[in-house]
Amino acid sequence: MASGGRKAVVIGTGIGGAGCAALLSEKGFEVTVLERNSYSGGKAASFEKDGFTYDTGVHAVGSGELGPLGEINRIVGGDLKWAQIQGNRIALGNRVARYPLDYGSDESIYGILDGVGVLPENRDDCFLCFKDLATMKPEAEMEALETVPLKEYVDKFTDDPMFHQMVNATCGMLIVVTYFTGSTSEFIYCFAGMAEKANLSYPRGGMGAMARAYLDALERMGGVVEYSRPVEGIIVEGGRAVGVEACGRVEADVVVSNMGLQPTVRMVSDHLPADYLEWAISLRSSYGAVSVKYALDAEVVPYPMTLWMPDINDQESLEKYVGIMYPVPSIPDPDLAPEGCQLVLAGAVLSPDPKKKDLNNAVLDRIEATMSMLHPGIDDHVIWKLRTDVAYTANISGRDLGEVIGLSQDVKQIGKNRPEPRLPVPGLYIVGADAGGRGIGTEMAAESALNVSEMIAEDLA
């Protein structure tokens, strides 16, 4: 659908912003993208150091080219390439289970349950629960499960402690909240979707390659991307968003913000109904995360991705170590590290408050202790090591908090309770993980880009 020469300004080059900008350009809009940083990608950016390419966080993409990220790339003619991540593991203490890509099959489920050590008398009930969580439901049933906490749902099947620990850890990995508040519907959407597509992947060139592919396509279509140009305000005239202030006025027929809902509404607070503003500001964020990035001179870790949790029955382990997710991106994509070397990213979740520096440092210390315990000798092969805290994430995103996803995917904030992309100010939209959409982090942002670009084209037709 052609836009008739309409102008769009997009704030931010996270997955949602970059994807929406390219999609709008493909629809005929004149698009200008303004990015506060000197690089693209936001919390899914990548950086180079001494021949290694590392990500801002600790990522994997549940569906790869078969999901919304791949769909955007195909629509805009991007050059994004993918590598499957195979041979993944979940470990509870010294109990290890391998997760094949098609982990929803009966054989795979029983293998996982035996690996993590569910009690023999609970094996059949745990199987039924796992199978249920790995199966997509009809829309009406999924909607009914939106407000059901995942723990409450699992309790209906089993009280097996190892199974509960596995589900809680997996919930933290997929939607970055615990299963005490995480939505059953949102978990199933992610977990069953991954099992169905069997295509856990990593973008070649690092996570930052996704935004770069979309923005390269945008520029080929005539769009403009300006870096190191932060937006200072959104211009509202006659009750409508007509552009932004960013070291000068940038006029547009539509403004799309990838800054997140709360930073966006603060910029236009004088133009919003008081009850909407109060509601938007009250919404909760996901957990934050800290990470240790290892550049190694040898291939120390043989597994492409591991989710490890300390044994809940081992008090000493609980006091010394911390649950971590540690992918090795240089296994699916060897070009991310020099030949014979390895890149390992180890992360753990915690409060998104960047002021809790002592907590951040304590968890980072535990990540290093955990990696040294799990892979003895790793410290002998370190070329460099980078510790990133919650403040690091907040600085990249420009937000007050260093949350991983954005707004929390808990029982009160998903599905029909997720913020609408259309703000109460005509001509102003949000895009990204905060704006509707379902799924895992970057994929939720990509789905939002697809939805919002269609919405804008229809609104301005």
C-alpha cells in the first residue's frame, strides 16, 4: 500500500524501530530514523574487540528465519543470514538434560525429564505437563491462560521439585520473569512456538546483524539513518504529533517511538489524559541482567548453549553460585572469534535498578565462580573478559532501568493488557517489545514492527 509520499520519523534503532522503519519504507513512506547512540541495535547491538564480535546481552532467537525476524528480512529484501543452535542443554546441579530442537516429541520429553532427575513416581505427570506446555492452544484457551501464573498452572499437574525448578528456570530464560508472576499463556506461546518450529538460531555476524540488515535495506530504498542524534522532544501541534525536536525540528506525518512506552509518554505528558499517563507510568518492567563476556584463546566450552541452575538441595552451591544462561555464539558462527578461539557469553537475571551496584557486582562474581566451577581451566585461556551490569544496559537504551525486555510479560501485562501501539496523541505510535506482540524479546519486537507498520499504513491510507 503506497503512502502517498507521507513522512515518518522513527526514534531508535532497536529491533522494533529498525524493522518498522524498513517496513514503512517498503510501503512507500519517506523515513528518517534518529538514533541516540553511534551504533544501531539498542539492546540487541554487537561490538568488535580484538577480532571478537560480542553482543550487548546474552541472546538466542527462538525461531530464526521462520519467525517474525526472518519475515521482516524477506519483506524488505535484507541480507540477514542464520545459523541453527544445536546440542543445547539444561542442567540442574550435576543433572544434565539435552534439548533437541524438536523437544516437544515424546521421546525428547522423557529424555529431558530423566536428565533433570524428576522422581520416578512423578514422571508421567511431569510428562503430561511438559507436553501441555509445549503444545499451542486454540486462541480462546490461550486468552483464558493470560492471567494464570505459570507456577499455579504447573501445580495442577505435579509438585515434583526438579520439574518446577526446570520450568521456573526456563521461564526466566524465555520471558525474563519468574514463574510466580509469568503468564502461562505467554510462556506457552514462546515454549510451544520454539518446539513447533524447531529452529533455535543465531544471526550470523552477531545479534547486531539484525538491525543492520533492516537499516541497510531502508537506506537502499532511500531512507535516512542519523546516528548520535538523540530526540529531545516530540512535537504536538493541533492535538497531533507532527515531528520531533532533535538538535532542530524534524517534521513528519507520523512519529514512531522505539524508546519504550514510559519514556515516550513522559515526552508528551501534557497532551495525555491523566488516567492514561498514571497507568502507563505504573507498568512494571522485566528483570535486568548482568553478564560476563569471555574471549578465549582455545575452544574451552563444547556446548553451544547451556542453562545451568544450582542444585536446590545443595546449600553450599546455592551460596557460591548462580543460575546462568551461557551461549557460545562462536560455535554456530565461527566468524565471531579468531580461528582456534572462542566467545562465551554468560548472563544472570536480577533487579533492573542500576543503582544496586553492590548486588550487580556480587552476581557478576558468582557468574565467574560458576563458570570456573563448570569449566575448570577456563581462566587460563582468557584473552580478555568484559563484565557488563544493569547500568550498562540502561545506558545503551537510554532508560532509567536496565531491564532486558521492556515491560514485564507477567499476568497483568500481556495479551489484551499489553499497551496499544497507538497512543492517545494522533500520529504517535510506539513500537518494540512494549507495544503489543507476543514471544521472546527480539521476536516480540519484530512482531510489533510488522503489526505497527501495517497499522500506520492503514491509518494514513
